[in-house]
Amino acid sequence: MVIYFISIIVFNHLSKDLTGIDVSQGMINQAKKKYKKINFLVADVIDEKNFSLTIKNKKFDLIFTKRCIQNILSQKKQLRIIKFLGSKLKKNGKLILCESSATAQKDINILRKKIGLKKITPPWHNLFFDDEKIKKTKFKNLKLLEIHPFMATFFFVTRIINAYIKNKEGKKTHYLDNHNILAKNLPQNLLSKFSQTKVYEFIKI
Ligand SMILES: C[S@@+](CC[C@H](N)C(=O)[O-])C[C@H]1O[C@@H](n2cnc3c(N)ncnc32)[C@H](O)[C@@H]1O
């Protein structure tokens, strides 16, 4: 709840010292109305110098972004921001990125194509994460612990099952029902790869 309107949250001593950051003053104004005890700052995460000044060069125990870095339309810049945010962590601090995965969207589209559904694409203002690139990149002082596909079932059901059923007419259950055929034709060991939103968990080493 606390994070709804803001893109980056940095924590010190866990919830005692909590700062919400967004490039948009409008988003911060809305968040301020709702959450009185949080310190809010306007800062652009691409502008490293100003960002550092705005947070007074402090280091944090935990930095959390939610659908923020995916708004940066260059993979090179995204990776640089991950490194930069890592530099703002204390040792053993955590960087938790809740962002969209291009890898999962590609897998969703492979299945959608198989069942005659249109390809889905990110909004024009987003560049989703390439999981393989995130895994392969060496971030200074930052280790990727895990990529959590925590919304796999949601994306599988909404983007595949429901999309398919909505696309067809529903009649009495029969073993040749569309969704039975669909279930039969899909690989049976599915799911985790369809989480279009994932949590990328890093630790400062
Ligand atoms: C899709 S919204 C997500 C808002 C909220 N975190 C959520 O998940 O509901 C993206 C947010 O990222 C912010 N944002 C985009 N680029 C940014 C940047 N360079 N620095 C800081 N915030 C940025 C936008 O202003 C916006 O509030």
C-alpha cells in the first residue's frame, strides 16, 4: 500500500526511516496526502548526481522499485541504474526490483500464437527486462540472489486461458470443449515462466 504512487522507496533501519522517491511531483503530491509519516523526495534516478544530492549521499538497508526502471527505454541505462542503486546500499543491503519481464512476455506470446491469439506488446513507454541479460550482467558489489516469478498463475490465466475462452463461445461441458483441447495442447510443466511481473532480488556484497 505504501508504495502505490511512488516508484522508488529507500529504507533505513527498516520502517523507521522510510523515503519515497519519484520523478513526478504530481505522484509525490498524491502519495503525501495518503501517507503522512513517510519522507518524500522528487528525484530522477537517471540523473545520478542530483539523485545523490537529493538523498544527501546516504546509504540504505533496502531499496525497492516498483514498475520504475522499466520506464527507462534503454537497456544500457537500466543496467546502469541497477548498478547505481546498488551503490546506495549498505553492505548486505537488499535491492528489490518489482519490474516487468520481456522474457515472460515472449513465452506468453509463444503460447498465444499457438492458440490463435494476437501478440501482446509492452506499452510504448516501457522496456521490459531481459532476464538472461540481468542474470549475465556483472553488477559491481551486487549479487543477483533470485528472480521471483510471483505472478505466474495470474498471467497464465489472464493472458492465456481467459483470453482464449473469451475468444470462443461457451457451451455445455464436453471432453472436446475448447479449454479441454487447449489444456491438452499446451506443455504440461508450465507456469513460472509466464510471470510477466517479477521480483529481481539483489544483495550488496
Ligand atoms: C507505472 S508507474 C508505477 C507507480 C507505482 N510504483 C505503481 O507500481 O503503481 C511508474 C512510476 O515511475 C516513475 N518514474 C519514471 N521514470 C522515473 C525516473 N527516471 N526516476 C524516478 N521515477 C521515475 C513515474 O513518475 C511513475 O510514478
